[in-house]
Amino acid sequence: MIATHPFAQRLHGSPESRLLYAEQTTGAALLCIPEVEEQTEHYLAIEHGDSADRGMLTGALGGGLGCFLLVMAFIAYCYGNDQSALQALVVAAISISAPFIWEVLRPMPLPILLNRRTRELYFEQDGELYHSPWDGIAAAAYSFATVGPYTAGMRHAALEALLHRYGHPQEQVLINIGSPIGKSLEMQLGFWEYLRTYMDKGPWFDAQGNHTESDAFIQSLLTARQRKGQWTRLQWRQVAKNYRASKGRNFLSASDFMLLLGGVLFAPFNALQNFTYAIAKRRARSQWPARVKERLRPDGPSNRLVDLERAVGQ
């Protein structure tokens, strides 16, 4: 069976590699990677390309320069300098709105989608739709090293899957399911088990991969990565915990204070970045082909895209 795997020849002789099967476990512990941006009862979305950075420019210019100018405008107004206050307000409005409009309207890479209802995977590239049935999907995980001029050798691991263009089975594309940077082979195998568990036992399950009726465990994983600035909230919880433990005496360390102060200063940056990302993502999702969008609906068609291709071929 291994000899007939599409990746068998490519990974031949590589000691740190695994051929992956939808119906076979790797034995690795479940692991959810940060690129998982959304998980619902019917589909799971994985960030792709530079979509994770969307909103950073708006956050930097709007949350940094814009907020600074708003403060300057308020100070100028308090001192009776109405003209300077108005000028600062105009520049602040431009520094917030201009990058926001540009980032929202600029095309955003669509995520990789796993459709649990129809058991298939979707990917869009340059306006073309690629897909693969989950059952029998060709996938592999392998380690590789990089060496940079300012860094020593670093190990990474990729998790790749083979898809074909809709309506053109002879045109195939190899995609990374999530970023390989900084990941180990064990991490990628754990994420593969996470995807297998979602497709076979999901949509909700616990840390051991057992099916549950509650989405509490999954949402706790997603909440930890969904919004920038979550570390400030977590740090505040830690300070509150220290306060209760020490009964209000010597509970705030210098590092805690600096982290909290940094969180307050970066709050406008994070808020604008999150808001821009959410709007850009919602706009991008509307660009999926109709065949995909209708299959993401709870009451959508249950047949797969490969079934449509076969029907047309016959």
C-alpha cells in the first residue's frame, strides 16, 4: 500500500517522513495549530498565505499614529487652538480610514476548508478551485532544515496534501496545510490526528479525541488564538490570581506591571487589527464559488465535487 502512495517516490529515503492516510492513525497525540481560525459543526477553516497578517497596517497606522493624533487634537482643543485640533483630527481620520479601506478591499487569500458534511477538502488559488475527497486523500508529513545568513540551522516540518483542479483532474497542486515554519514532525502528525478526529468523530471532542456533545474544549483552543491581545487578558487574570493568593500584599511584580502597561498601550493597535481582519475575512468568504458555498450550508448538497466531475464525465 505504501508503494502506491502518491508521495512514496518523493519521500523515498527520507528518514523523518510519514505517509498519511485518512483511515489510519499515526499514533501521535492530538494537537491544534494556531492556523486553525474557525471550526464549526460542518467545516473547519485553516489560514493560508499572508491572511494572518491582514489588519497589521491599519493597526499600526490607525492604532498608533491615529490615536496619538487624536490625543494631540484633544490637547490642542483644550488650549483653544481649534485649527490645530481640526488638522490633527483630519490626519488621524485619514491614517485610520485609508489603510482600513485598502486592506479590506485588497484580495485576501481564502482559507483551506475541510467540509465535514461532504468529507472533502477545498483550496483556491488564482481564481481556480482545487479539491480532494477526504477518504483516500494523498498527504504526507516530513522534516527539513533551513540555514540563513543570520541564523543557525533550523528544523521545520511540513504537512502537505495533493489536490486537483475542479473539472481538470490532470492538473494537480501540492499545498501546505498550515505553515511549516517552527513545527516539528511530531506536531504535524498531531495536527493530522486532530483533522482525522474532526472528520471522523467531530465536530466536538475532548483532548483524548473522544466525541462529546459540548464544544467547550474546541472553543477554548480557538479562543486562545482568535484575537491578538489575548495575552493582556491572560496577564490580568494572573495578576488577579496573585492578588488573591497574597491577600493583596506585594502581588504586582515589575514584569507584570510592564506587561499590563504594554497591553494597554497596544490595545488600540490590536482592536483595529482584529476589526480589519474580521471584515476582510467576511468579505473574502463571499468569494468562494457557488458549488463550495452551498455545500458549507447545513442544508446544502451532500454530494462531493468529485461526484459532480464523474457525473459530467459519464
